Amino acid sequence: MEKTVKLSDIFMGYRGNIRQLISRIVKRDDIDDIVQETFIRTYEADLKQKIKYVRSYMLTTAKNLALNHSARWDNKFNDSLEDFTVPPVELNSRSFEEDFESQEKFLFFCRAAEQLPSSVRKCFVLKKVYGLSQKEIAQYLQLSESTVEKHVAKGLLKSVQFMQEMEHNSGQSTQIKGSKITSKGKKKRVLSK
């Protein structure tokens, strides 16, 4: 928990520098979303491996996100029909295991959102499920944009922690049940301790 608090403190202190950097690349309306995404990406990377230079990592991530956003926006309306020789949707069906994992993760997400405080849950769901910008959420809920940003960050942090705990507990309960489905769809007996 101490690592998370430290990372969020660094982010909150350095947020102005990140906003200033990306304001040169993207439109004003997109800045808050990219700043928020920068925190999310930094947090996810820090979970996998300790980041040695957090501020540099945040600035590089923000710059790359802004450049990618800008490139997507510029090319959004330049596509022609000839460019779509490959179907835009994958036609292969997903396996049973992938469908099950996807449904299980969605269930964990729903449970994670349910355990959030009401005001945090509203901001988090409007941002992550409905894709509203922080400005739109602030107007809709009649809150300040900084409050919305804090609620979304808190919702993300609490949800990730909850989902990791649920996945960990789910992995243990699968072994206790005594069977596991293999990649060929057959049940395989697993010994539990």
C-alpha cells in the first residue's frame, strides 16, 4: 500500500508538468483524459516491475499517449474503402476458456464497482463504462473536474486491488474443487492440499 500511495503522491505533484507537456500536442478537451490514462499506465507498469525513474516514465508515457491520440485523430477521416482489404472484425471464434475468463473478469469488475463508495462509483462507471470525459462527468454530476479525477483514480485503484484479490481467491478455489478444464475441453483431476 505504501508503494501505491507514493506513486499517487508523485503523480499528483507532477500532474501540472504532464498537462503542460501534452497541451502542446493535443486539444484542450483531451488533456484530462490523457493525464488520467498516464496514471493508469504508470500504475499498471509499476505493478509488474518497480519503476526506477517515475517522473521520467510518466512524462514519456504522457508524450507517447498524446502523440498516439493525435495521430489517430488526424488519420480518423483519411481512411478509404480500399484500405479495408482485411475484415475489421476477427472472424475466428474464441475458445470456451477465453469466453469463461472474459465473463469471470467482467463479473470481478462488476463486484469491484459495487464495493466502491457511491460518489466514487458514479464517476468511475461514467468514465470507464460509458467513456465520458472528466469534463462531461463533472458537468453531469455537478462536481469539480479535480474531484472527478480523484474519484476515478480512487475507483481504479480500489477496483484493481479488489479484482487482483478476487482472481487470487478464484485460483485457489479452482484447485480446491478438484478439477480443471484442459485446453482440449476435457476435465483433468487436480490434487488439492
